[in-house]
Amino acid sequence: MELISGTIFAIMLITVILYYTLPKKAKPYVLLLISIVVYASFGKSSIFFIIFSTVTTYLAGILLEKTKYRKTILAITIIINTLILVILKNGLFVKDIIIPIGISYYTFQVISYIIDIYRKKYEPQKNIAKYFLYTMYFPYLFIGPINRYDKIQELLYKTDKKFNASKVFNGLIRMLWGIFKKLVIANKIQIIISVITQDTATYQGAYALFAMILYSIELYCDFSGGIDVVIGFSKILQINLLENFENPYKSQSIQEFWRRWHITLSSWFRDYVYIPLGGSRCGKLRTNINVIIVFVLSGLWHGTQYILWGLLHGIFLIIGKFIKTPYKILNTIITFLIVSILWSFFIWQDAGTACTMMLSVFTKFNYADLIQNILNFGLSIANYVVLIISVIAVIIYDYNKVKINNKIKNMRTETKLIILISAVFIILIFGTYGIGFEASEFIYNKF
Amino acid sequence: MKRFFKTLKIIAIIIIAIIIFYILNKLLMPKYMTDLVEGSMISQYYREPKNHEVIFIGDCEVYANFSPMVLYEEKGITSYVRGSSQQLIWQSYYILKETLKYEIPKVVVFNVNSMRYSEPVSEAYNRLTIDKMKWSKEKYDIIKTSMLEEENMLSYIFPILRYHDRYDKLTKEDITYLFKEKDNTYQGFLINKNIKPVQSLPTKRPLANYQFEDIDYEYLQKILDLCKQNNIQLLLIKAPSVYPFWYDEYNEQIVEFAQKNNINFINFLDKVDEIGIDYTQDTYDGGLHLNLTGATKLTKYFSEYLKENYELTDYRNNSDVDKIYQEKLEMYHKDIM
């Protein structure tokens, strides 16, 4: 089951109808029930692991309030849950097991919950059904964002919500924006990337750089598009999830990039790894070591082949201030290029090929070849035009998000309806989906 | 009042959106008018007067090989070929079921070649048969039984989901035939005047299993039952082809079925010489299908058989019908010149 699929949209529609028609008190339980159904459809292993994680952290949360051995309980809970994550994600000891969907997201969420309880940030949830909803709420199991219990629990459990057409519209627009980014932009670029990555001997130098830049756009539109769908749908239910992106390619340094990219993961690492390690309070050297540890861990979380990617990001973050120029636009371009080149680890999937490709960018200058072959990557001229216009639209929106959102908010219902319908038509016509195109899965699903 | 106008505006927007959506679906779907005309054969039937005594169902071996115009010219038999590319047996069943809603013929001729297939072959063939069918229970059933794993019902209901990427391939044809269609066949017979003699043939390979699958028998039985319920005589045929795809073991099973159910079966593969088919002249694709001259020879031969074995009306004596057919024949003769 994919996030952008008829089945999930049907489930979402049923959820909204039940959510606003059944008695108030049933609201959280409707969500829980539907989440269980969605989860169960992914197979036994998914259900088993989420029940295990939820029950262990639920019990640990209650125990932490009552016991003297708080540290031991915290340590055991974290170790068990982290071990499951590490084992399953890396296929250690158990072979041929299907990684439960959303395992990373719920593991991060339960760990943050248990640490926050340990830190006495908030009280543990006593109602196990409600706690299950926190871990299992189905929209974020596909692609995140990684939520914090204290940030979403109130709206997740709130029962006195009335159907609000304006909120439904805003949610729908956000969902459609996400679907647009995924189907019209990311999926088109995916066609080019799959051609370029198939032949690593030919497609080097300019081709590699072309792929890197396009992949930056693809990954952003793919990942943030999925998040938009999740956040948009939650907005319809009047549940505000944490934002995960804030115009990341506007960043002027790697440090800023990580404040804008996959924010819920970066802030998780900051709060639960970097700060406990001492953060920036223990001198320059120690701070830098902490940064490297966090980035290597982040790389490791993506997979062992991404450790070098994490390390390089850590290094660029540390040396960031030395390569900063007085020109904002130049800094943005440099940061974008660094990030794009480092995505090589994700494009070519193995560190060796990624390094070869990165090196080729600086040694092979076959730009004339690239221009000559530009129409041989599976996209027609019309498709390139649609792609370029769409990317420009995303850039304009990202730079003027607040202004545009306010403008839409204040529009008349009729205008809003026209926007909504036009968006659907644009996606239906210009989207890349259906027979002949199979990459409907989100890139970030697997992490 | 203000609220009333607002509601009215919203309703108007929704209606306009539905109309645009409808037009977009129509616009993006291939028209099958000049290219892949096989896709338009199924829908041409809806525009025809429904007075046929013989209905053909089956794959390309019926629409390429049998000309209803010749049947009329020779014996005054009114007939229609409801064939389509790679028409699978369950598709033939549902197309027959649909046809019977419009008219009850005296004879249904089914080409048994599709007994060789027990599962959907390709999405493209499905589309050629199904896309232009009118919506009915039969269309729903034909989609349900024919879909490949990667297909979904929604893309048949809303063709835009399948054909959206044609937005940069639209031609004048898509505008010209947006709301109308032209006839590409003569009562379902697709004229092909090209000549491509037999040069090389695929080698006849022994199969591990010659037994027709249960699903094929199931639908053959359904076709027979449907005919019986409507007092129609079912005639099984195997059209001629020099390609060695029809094995003796296949033939035996059909003979057995025909004998058991007391129906006729003609294997034209055995009658090529008798009919006078010359594979240096009478085929457009090296022996797989007959061309116009081949189809004319075969249909003439078949018209004799039909006249001898079935009580069919000679409509040449019916001035109303004859008038229509004479007009068609005039055009037909011009086209085949």
C-alpha cells in the first residue's frame, strides 16, 4: 500500500467521514482502529513490532514514575528498541524479513517519549489505547514526520472538534501540493535518474552533475511532497503535525541546511544525541566531535553505505564558516552544490561508485555531450517544459509561503474551489504515474 | 439571497468542472481512427442497424478473414463481425452477451483460436477491445476478467488515468473525432489489400501440455448456454492460417466438444486447397491472416456452408434491407478497388 494510492485516499476519506460523524468521544478510537487496519494490512511482523515497541515504552513510562531504578529502566527500554531498529534495518541475524513499515518513525517517537518522561518533561500517558494512537497514527507511518508526544498529543486526543470547511480546504490544498511535487516533478526526474544510473561507465562528469542536481530536486519534492500529504490530511482532522522542511535549498551553510531539511530527524538527533553528549557546552574540540558523532549516526541510520555521507556533512558543517563568502546568493549556490554532490551516495547507492561520480564532476567536462543527449533520458521536450515550470512554481511558493498561504486563506470559497479543481486537473494530466511508470514508492519510505 | 447566489456559483463551478473532466477524458483517450483502427471496431457496432442473422465473435482471425459484405452479396445473409484484436474467450462471451441486448441472431460463429489462452495477454490488447465499449454490466465484467495485475478498474472508468501522458502527443485527429467516430470497417470486417507472401514460418514446437484450461472450457460452455437460452445455433470455426499454432491435440478437443454438444465445427485449416487460398497472394502478413482476396475466397466458401446448413433469410428479396446493403456494397466495391 502506497501513500499516494487509491486505497489510502479511500481510507482517508472514510476516516474523515467517520471522524466527523461519529460521537465526539469516538474520535481518537476511530483513528486508532483505522490505523490498526492499515497496519495489519502490512503483515504480521509489522503489527508485532509496533505492539512490542508500544507496550514496552508504555510500561516503562508508567514504571519511571514509580521506581527508583529509573536509569536502568530507561537504558533497557532504549537499548531494546534501538536494537530492534538496528537489527531489522540492517538485516542482521534475521534474513528475508520484511522491515515493518514506519519502524524508524515509531522507534524515534517512542524513544523521545521515554526520554522526555525520564526528564520529567511531561506525565506518561496512562490510557494504553491513546498511547497506541500516538505510536500508530497511520498517516505518519509512511514517511514521517517524526513527532513528539507533547507537541501532538493534545490535538490527537481532542474530541470537541467540529467539521470546518475552511480547514478541510487548507488540508486538501496541502495534500494536492504534495501530490503535485511527487507526481509532476519527482516522478519525472526519476525517469532521467534511472537512465543515468544504469550506465555508470558512460554517464559521468556532466551527466553525473546533472543527475546530482536533479536528484536534489527529486528527493526534496518526493520527500516533502509525501510529508505535505501527511500534514495536509492531518490538518483536515485538525491535528497539526510537526513541519519537516523549511525551504532547505535556500540555506547558506550546511549548518543552516540541517535546520531546514528533515527537521524532525535533525531536531531528534539534536535533543536526544547531541545535547546528551554535551552539545556545544564542552569546548570547541568536543563540540566538533559531537557534531561528527551525530552525523555519522545519522548516516548509519540511513544505512551503513551512508556513513561517509554523514561524516562529510559533519565535516562541511564544521568548516562551514571558513568557506562562507560575503554574498548570500553565492553561499546558497555553494551549499546547494555541496548538498547535491553529496546526494551521490543516495543516487548510486554504494559509496565506491558515489565517490567515482563525485570525482568525475571535477575531471570530466563533457557538457556538450550532455546537451546533445538531453532528450535521450526518457523525457520529451514537453515533459521538460512541464518539469521546469513546476520547479519554478515550487521555488516561488517556497520563497513566499506565508504570503501565498495568507492570500489563499482569505480567498472566497468559489475561488478556493476553482484552485482545488485546477490543481486536480494539473496533477491528473501532467503527473507521471500509472502503467509504464512504477516508481510510485517514496524514496524516503525505506529509511 | 447572497448565500443563495454563492451556492449557485459553487454548483455552477462543480458542473463546469465535471464537463471539463469529461472532455479531458475524451480528448486524451486514443481515437483509434487512423492509427490502430482495431480499437474502434467494437464501437462501430453501436451505430449499425441491428438486423443481423449471423454474428461472428473472436479474435483477429474473424475480423481479417470474414467479410459480411461478401456474405450478403453472395447469399443475402446479414451478418456482423464483433471481433477484436486478441479477443480472449471470456471477452467474446461478454461481447456476445452485450450483442444479445441489441439483437438475437440465428447463428453465432465463434473462432476457437482463443481457446489457446487462459489468461490476459497484454494491456494494449485489452484496451483495443474494451476502451470503446459502451458502459454496461458486460463492460464491467469484461474489465474485471481481463485486467492484468498492473491495471485497475479506475483507469477504465476514467481513461485520463491511463492516457494522461498523451497530452504532448495530441493530434488533429483527437479534436476531429472528439465527439464523433468514423467507420473503419465494413460490418466489422477490416479491409487489408496488402500482399505479403509466406516467406518463413515459425517452427512448430511440441508443447508440454495441449489440454485447454478449465477457464476456456468454462467460457466456451457459457457461450453455448447463452446461445441455447436464446435459440441461437452456435457454430465453431478455426480460421485458416499457415502459422503452426493450432495443434491436432487442440483440434481433437474442439471436435469432441462439438460432438458432445451436437454443434458444428469447421476447421478451415483442412480446407485451404478446397477454398483455393493461395498463400503467395492471399495474405498480408506472411500467412498469419488473409488479405482482401483471401478473405473474399474464404467468405464465399463459407456463405455456401451457411446457406446449406442453416435457415437464413435471403435479404436481397427484402427491398428495405437490400437498399441499405446496396449502398454499402457500392462503397465497399469502391474501397476494395
